Amino acid sequence: MNGHFSVNVYGLSGSLVEPIKVIKEEGTYHTDLLMLIDKDDPEQSHFIYIYDLDLFLKEENNKKYHCKRCLHGFTSQALLKDHLEICKEYPAQAIVFPDENSVNYKIGNNQILHPLFVVADFETWMKVWRYFSYSQFKNKKSRFQISINF
Ligand SMILES: [Zn+2]
């Protein structure tokens, strides 16, 4: 390969697209290909030309700009450009999130059922201070703030 031509190759893992070989710097004439492997008959495997990767990876009605290295979609080209500065430092990879059923809590016997759970954030508390004023010769009351930091 020379500097004018470059090829990225993507594959399928189940129904998910994953990068197989992604070049760091695209040439003047760049092509994205999807490699389909027939496990029963590898000689029947072939490549499919991807005309527009953003359109190929589109899942919703909104236009997204996809990173060719991790296939993450961004809502603007500026966000994609910022992402590429970081992503190009790492090998090409597919980001796969676990499905909802795969995350669970297994130590149920250590759980305690609470009927009520309160979270409070106190930043200050008003303290009432009672004192005797000798100059006025009477009991007085004043308030001041106490800072509460955890
Ligand atoms: Zn990326």
C-alpha cells in the first residue's frame, strides 16, 4: 500500500459490525470494506464495498458521524474530530455494552430491605446561640452559620 490508497476492513460479530483492520491515516483514495466469512465454506467468503460508513452504521433517524476506529457515533463533526485525537492513539476496537440481563447482584443474603432511604446534602446549619448581654442586662439570642462538610 502506498500513501494514495487505503482500505479499512470491517467484519460482523453476530449482528454487530466490528473493525478488523483500520488504517491510521487514510489515503487520497480510501475504501471501506465489509468482510463476510462463510464459516461452512471459507472459499465463499467475500468483501462488500461500504459506500458511506455513517449510513451503513445508522441506527436511528438522526445523522451521526462515526469514528472509523471504534465505530462510536457523534452528533457533530466537531465532536468526532475531538474524539479522533484520543481514539487514534489506541488500536481499532468495537465498543460492546452488556445487555441489561447480564448485570445483576448475586449476594442477596447480605441485603437489608429499607422501607425508606433519604439522601440529604447539608452545606450549612444555623446554630442558635443564647447569651446574656451585660451591657443591655438581658438575655439575647443570636444565630450563626456552621459549615457542614463531609
Ligand atoms: Zn473512536
